[in-house]
Amino acid sequence: MVAEMDYTAELVQGTEGSTDVRILRDGRAQHLGGRRGRENELRRVAEIPAEGVLPVFLGAGLGAGLANLLDRTSGPVAVVDAEEPIGALTGVPGKWRDDPRILWVAEDDPDVALSRLTRWQLRHGGLPFAPVRDPFYARLRPGLYRELADRLDISLKFDFWNRARYPKFRSTVPRVMLLTSSYFLMGELEAACTRLGYATSLVQLPSQEVGSQEFVESILAEILSFRPDFVLTINHLGVDKEGILTALLARMELPLASWFVDNPHLILYVYENLASDWVTLFTWDVDNIESLKAQGFSRVHYLPLATDPHRFAHAPNTAPARDVSFVGNSMLYKVRAKLRHYDFPPVLLADLEELGRAFMLSGALSVARFLEEERPMYVEAFRALPDVDARLAFETLITWQATLLYRLERVRELLPFKPLLVGDPGWHEILPQPGWTYHRELNYYADLPGFYPATRINFNCTSQQMKGAVNQRVFDVPVCGGFLLTDHRRQMEALFEPGREIVCYQDPGEISGLVRHYLSHDGERARIVQAARTRILAEHTYDLRLKSLVRTMRSIYG
């Protein structure tokens, strides 16, 4: 933050009857205005081109320069002025603050001011800034006005935008800029890029707002240095909700590939300025393609999950130590967290369990559609929730409640076989019956590759955030030598041959019979594991998924 200035301001009569503002600070007087001050202000404004730039006044002065510029152009114009005492005397802020042609920036923090100016710049086509300096303001508060002037001058001197519009995909080796984060899949993609020999630049997502001037400058510099063919992210991570990054990339004609490996509608719900010809979405769930296109995305492609056989290495000599296990969250604490953090109206919570069960049994792919088609009595209360975030939270709550009931109903069928449940302690509350044992959550990378093959039957029941797609476990378990019994998904036949490469149950009533059969047929289990593993290595690795994604991006933007 810029330190608060200690000064007093007073209105005085200037030369030749002009109005002047005198600033008293540290026993010294400085003057804003007068005939010479006005002449200098108009001279600085006359140097600003009439078009092709975004004028930014660093200090409003007495408004003469601003008025003159608006007589010559229709805007847009920005004014950075944090001097409330001066503005109260001159009346300039009151006169111009509500003018739609003017962005008025009153923040005294240069970082915050730059962030607002950057957003404004992108709304107006990414034109370069043209700062209008005022020596009086630069002396008064150099940490704000002088620093801003220096930073904005960079935009005027260097046309980043045109320099970034270089030809894409001109080499056989793709150049990928990865927006890296802590999300688990990013490590797999980084490793796949290395194995495939792709040229890769890793851009760590900032802790601050993505639309800040610092992030914009850093990503511009990296793009000009590395010259990627496209930018890749997972689940839109790093893409700010206001659409600053997508607008930035579109301005540079640099494609963005966003691979959704969770329900995209529970993520994109809160974004603005979504659709762009320079954004291509990939989704693990083919059921999402049409609904994403209905949101305005013209380029949507199916890209299912996969596995990394280097992380989930085959352990053929592992002796099974247990009969049946399920690795998964009970969802109880997730449901409670939503109820604790959001004040949903009683009408929506009157029968939460019934709503969750009904959504579980419904063919609707989203909670919003489910309410409209099957529970219209709740629609008005749902739409009346205060904002997008609250509506998203309620959709997530119902999805998690449905998953809780779905998993509980199926895990109960395992009790005759004394299963091991691996996950959160919520299992003790929702499954108080004896006949099972508990283990705390295991580390995905360090523990699960050895855990899966040490279990005769790894059980799977998929989250209700997708009704037709297969989850990560379907690929991870067989590739490291484990046997999987999973719930049937509509999209499964496109990935595996049921009965030969994968074993599925359609109904909870089938579970106990299938468990009993495969516990007593070791050879059959081994043949299915080997067949599944062969199919996965041939078709379902992250190296292959990344190759497919690059081919699609090249075909669109090459």
C-alpha cells in the first residue's frame, strides 16, 4: 500500500482571476492550477493520439485536460486520482465520475489500480495505455502516480499483442504452456509431456487474482519468450471468473485447452465471458458435450480419464492380503460442510435425504434440470437463492447427498464379506453395523499402487456428479495388477469389453453374488486383470490422451 499523504488543501484565487488549489505539506506550498498549469495540462493532452490508445490521466487536475480530450474523442478514458481533499475542492470527481466514457480509479494502491486498469484495457480490445502525466501529482504521491506512469509507459512503447500473434503449430514438436497447480492430474500431464518430447513451459498460477497487472505482464513475457502453440489447464484452473485470461489469450490469438475431469457445470457456473473461438473444452463425460455447446462453447470434445502406468506400476508378485476393499469418501463431512457454510432456506432442506435419493435415481444430468423436471415445487426457492455461488453450493450439496446414499446402499452389500473401507471417519456414522474394518485415507501416489493389487476384489461405486462416465479407479486398479468390480456406466462399453476386460454390476442386488463368484475363481480374476491391463496400456494412458488433445488442437488452430 502507498502511505497516506499528510497534507491540507485549500481553494485560492489564482492569477488573472483563475481558481487555484494550494497544497500545504511540511511547511511548503504547492499549487495546482493557474494559467500556466492549465496550458501545460492541455499541452500534455494534445500529445495523445485521437485513436488507437487508451488515455489514462494520472491525476484529474482541474479537469481542463479531461474536458478537452473528451471534446476531441468519445472515449474511453481512465482517470487515476486518489486525492479526496483536492477533489472535494475542485468538484472534478463529482462532475465526471458517473460519465460512462470514463473509468474513475480512486484506489491509492498501485497494484489495485493496475489490476482495474488491466481489466478495463481488455474490455476495450487490449489497446496500449497512453498515460497523461501530471508533475504536480507525481511530486505529491510518487509511489502511486510516478510508479503507474512508468508501468503504463511499457504498454505504449511495446505492442505485446501483435508480437504475440505468431503462427501456431508450425513444428512437428508441439509447444505447450501448462498452467500448473496442485491439482493431482497436473503432475501426470507434466510427466507425459516430458516422455513425449513436447516443448513445455510451466507457469505457476499466482496466489493473487489472475487478472492482476503482474500476472498479465509475466504471462505476456513468457508467451513472447516461449511462443507456445497453446495453453493447457485442468478444470479451468487459473482462468479467472471474470474472463480476463481468456480475453487476454483471445487478443493474442493464443488457443486455450481446458480439460474437465470433474463436472464442468459445477465449475463453469460461476464464470463470465465464457465462450471464445480461442477456447476449446475437453470433457471426461460425453454427456456434457451438448450442454456445454448450449452454453456457447462451439468447440467441445470427449476426452475420458486414463492412468499413468509409470506411477501405477504393475506389481505381479503381490500376494492379496485382503478379500474386499473400497477406497472412497463417505461424503458425510462434505454434506455437513455445505450445510454449515450456507444458509439455505428451510423449504430446500425440509427433506434433504429424499431430494438426494430422487436425484440419485433420476436420469437428469444436473440438479438444476432435475428440479425443473421432477421437483418443480422447489424451483422458485432454488432460483431465489441470493447469488450464483449459493445456487452452485446447493447443486453440489444435492450431488454429494446423492453420492452418499448411492455409496452407502452398495457398500452395505459387501458386509457379509467383512470389507475394508478406506476413507474419512464419516463411514463410522453412516455405517454403524459391525462386519467391516476401517483405514484412514491413503495417499494416491504413495499408497494406492501397492494397495490395489494386494486386494482380491477392489470395489467401485461412482460419484453422482456424472451419471454415465467412468472414474479414475477403473483405469488405476487394473494397470497395477488389481481386480475391479465396478458399477456399470453407460460409457463403459466404448472403453472396455464387459465380462472379458471388466466386471460390472447393474443393480445392488448383484453385488454379493459377483463378489462370492470372483473370490472363489482366482484364475478368472487374473485373466480379466491381464486383459484390462493390456487394453489400458494400448488405449488408456495419459500419454495417449495428451497426444489426442494435441492432435485436436492442431487440427483446429494449426
